[in-house]
Amino acid sequence: MLLMFDPLAAAASDNGAEIPDELPELEQVSAVINADEAPSGVVFVVYEYDESALTWIMPRLVYYVTLMHQRFPDLPVAVVSHGDEMLSLTKENAEIYPEVHFDLETLVKELDVVFHVCGSFAALNDIAESDFPDVIDVVPFGPAQVSDYRSLDYQVIDVELSL
């Protein structure tokens, strides 16, 4: 039996996640939710040239993960950030991007998301692993981390910046 799950209808109920204005990845997320079985996992890949991109992206990630966990509560979810957007995740930038850091804590601590950033990109920008909050996993190379998830049959969803 195929369960057709309408994410926007589900969001109308009290699920704890606010509906963002734009949801460019909703079709891919809906495909995961409407599948007969959960995938091995889902990895969201973020690569943007805008340091502030996560101010738009993080609320969508919280929303998407909340929806997916309503359907598949034990679904493993990860995020790999490996562009300029990850600069907003440093401890030093927490006061500049408080909503990003709030959503980061929500994703990791409440929704059990593994959040990775690219150590190579960080090093190119003179950012040490210790410059990131403890909830972030700094990996040697973001694209290799994505490849590892692909080899584990994770569904890969590329996150788009929308304004």
C-alpha cells in the first residue's frame, strides 16, 4: 500500500517546525516521505558562495527533517556543508548569525542530524576545527564525505539557495 504523504498538510498540524517561505527541495523530500520504505539515510549537501546562505537554508533543513522523521522516525540524516556558508557556523560568528546557530543546535541535539563541515575549506580560510561548535563534525574533505554516504545508499539531496 502506497501512503501518499502531503508535507504541507502535515505541516498544518502541530509538528514543531515552522514552514519556510520557499521549499525548493520539497519534491525530493516528498519522494523520500512517500516511499514504501525508508532509504538507508538522507544526506543534504550544501555548497554556496554566500556566507549568509544558511540563514535561509537552516529553517528548511529543520522543516524537512521534521517531516521525514514524522514518517520514518529512525531515519538517519546528515548534512555536509562545504562552501562559504560554513563560515557562518564558527563560534566567532554565533552573534552575527544567532538563528543559524539555534537551528544547528535543533538539528543536531533534537533531530539527531549529523552535521559535517569540510576541513579542507576551513583550512583554506584559516579556520581551525576548534573554531566550530562541538556539535559540528569537521571532516577532511566534504565531497569525500558525500561519496561515503552515497556508498551507504543514502539519498543525496542538493540544497539550493533561494531568495
